[in-house]
Amino acid sequence: MAVRVYYNAADSRARASAEWHDNWISKSGLKARNWTDKAISEFLGQPQKAGPIMAWKRKDVQKVESTPEFQQWLVKRYEWLIAHGKLPAAE
């Protein structure tokens, strides 16, 4: 693991951002992981205050993503995305 040294304000902001993302996932982060609004409300519920925005704790998201119920939902989600041309079909 590399040790990073931060020298200026931009580096400090980068460090703060990295630390935030290590602990939290925003709604846009969940969407990037193929979550839907309905799945977010069904599996995670309401977000928490995480600094200036609302987000979910990364450990809670990972815990939900490892459940059989979520895995079944995700299979259906991928099938839908492939059927509608949003993802390439698996070969």
C-alpha cells in the first residue's frame, strides 16, 4: 500500500473525498451499481446525513448486497437491463 502525502488544499480535499467514499455511498453511487429508486427504498430505507449530503453507510450497503434476496433482485435487474439494451448481452 502506498503512503500518500498531501501538500496543498487540493490534496486535502482529495483525501477527505477518499475518506468519505470509504465510509459512505450516495444515491448516485448506488445508481452506478445498478440500483433503482424502488430497490433503494425497499432494501436500504432512508439515507443518513453524511456531511453536506444524504447517503448510506458502505458497510450497510455491502451487507444488503450479499443477501440472497438482493442477489435474486439483481439477477432480474440485469436481465431487464440486457433485454432493454442498457447492458450488452453476456456471451
